[in-house]
Amino acid sequence: MNIGEVAKRIDMPVKTIRYYEDIGLIRPLRDTNAYRVFRETDMHKLAFLGRARALGFSIEDCRTLMALYEDESRESADVKQLAQEHLRQIEDKIAQLQSMQATLKDLVHACAGDDRPDCPILRDLASH
Amino acid sequence: MNIGEVAKRIDMPVKTIRYYEDIGLIRPLRDTNAYRVFRETDMHKLAFLGRARALGFSIEDCRTLMALYEDESRESADVKQLAQEHLRQIEDKIAQLQSMQATLKDLVHACAGDDRPDCPILRDLASH
DNA sequence: ATAAGGGCTCCAGTCACTGGAAGGTCAAGG
DNA sequence: CCTTGACCTTCCAGTGACTGGAGCCCTTAT
């Protein structure tokens, strides 16, 4: 299967698929005309990558996860640890964003948003 | 005041301050030895930038906010609109992260995390 | 005189793509 | 057979907001 068809089926940009080959996450075959040829296993890997990325795992995490997936003698503890660490980071990020959200909400609420120059948002940024 | 002293006072890396000059956010003076010389207004701007960045505003938003701050005839509506749009983006990001968090929590919970290879996390990534 | 601890510029790297240029290939229609 | 348009290829540059490092100069204290 050609790259365009793969891209449509698994809903991933052609550029991204080429990039994943560049960094060694997949190794599609090549036709005589140099076109990439994707087997079922390649598609499966791409789908795996797509879902891992959708859960926010970094590319390096994805590489590790794929290696674990292909290692029949893996220990689930290794997978769990990776996922837990990632979960912790996501939770940190959420907390950080929620703190911004709370401040911004207050500031936006306090600002009249009319044609006058007086603005609590700017006052807050300028003070402290 | 020299860059190191400024960095300490407003708790911002020296590199970041230089970078902000590079992209035209501040314009410190120069001493005869080419050292940057920071006035009160420069420090004030850096502090403003630090707080805006801490609220998650992009550098370009910061540029706009500083321009509005310095424009005596601004309309607070412009500031409010910027902040509201930013708030919306933060809320989108939070929702996205919370969705990841929910899925990851379930998966982590379902995974034994022992020395056996069976792993619901990998199964989930591989299936669908 | 020298050593430590500033400061300076410039270049490269981060992360995960994304856009674009310049060119080769393929299938369909005239 | 020729052209057109939709594919495909590689390679290079850019994104955002820094960050690290090399190689150099300046200042201050011993």
C-alpha cells in the first residue's frame, strides 16, 4: 500500500509517517520506483504510535512502548512504570494550567472590557 | 545594573533576558565595555513579561500586552479579548489533558505491574 | 600576575512535526 | 503519443521559547 492510502486509513499526515520512518520507528519496504510500500505490520505500528501519541506519550516513550510490545518476555511492571510517570506529568501540567485558569478567570471577570483604558488585567501584570 | 543582578532580582535566567532583547521586547542601554545596563523601566518590563509568561501568554501575546500597557489610549476591551481567547485555549488544553488522564488512570489501574508480560496498557494501544 | 567570576557574541540543539521547492512516476483522457 | 493532474520522492528551513556551549573579553581580589 502507498503512503497516501495509509495516511487516509489511519488518519495520520503523510509527512508524519515519513518522519516516523526517518527516526526509525517504522521500516516500510520500497518498490522499484522508490515508493514506500506498507505491510500490515507497518500499519499496525503506525496505529499503535497514533494512539500512544494521542495519550500524550513522547516519541521516545513511544519507541520504548513499541519495544516492550514486541518483547514477548517483557514485564508489565516496566510498562506500568512508564505510564505512571507519564500520568504524573500530565497531572502536574493540569494543575499548572488550572492555576493559570483561576487567575485569568478572575482577571477577565474584573475587566470591564469597554472603550476606557483602565484595565485590571494590565494592572495585575504590572504590579506585584 | 548588570544582567546577572537583574536576573537574580526578578528571578529570570540571564539567557532569557538576552533572548528578550534579541526579539525586541526590551532595549537595555550599553556601557562602554558593551555590558548591558538595565534601568528601572527595563526591570519593570521584564517583571511584566515574567508574569504574563507565567499566565501562559505567548511571546507575541506578551508583545501585544506590553504595547497595550504603554498605550495610554488603549481600550480595555482589547486586553480583555486577548485574555479571554487565551483563557479559552487553556481550558481546551485542560480538557484534552483530563481526557488523557482519565484513560491513563484506567489503564494504569488495570495493569498488574508485575513480572508477567500480560499488559492491558499495551493491549489497548495495539487494539481498537 | 593570576585566578575566579562576571560579561559578550554566535551557533547548534531541543520537540514533533510542517511547509515548500524541485523533481520523478503513474493512470486516464484526447 | 501527449498532456494533465494526482501521486510520490528527497532535502532544507521554520516553528516556540528558550538552553547549552565554545571562545573570547572585562573586572576584581589576592
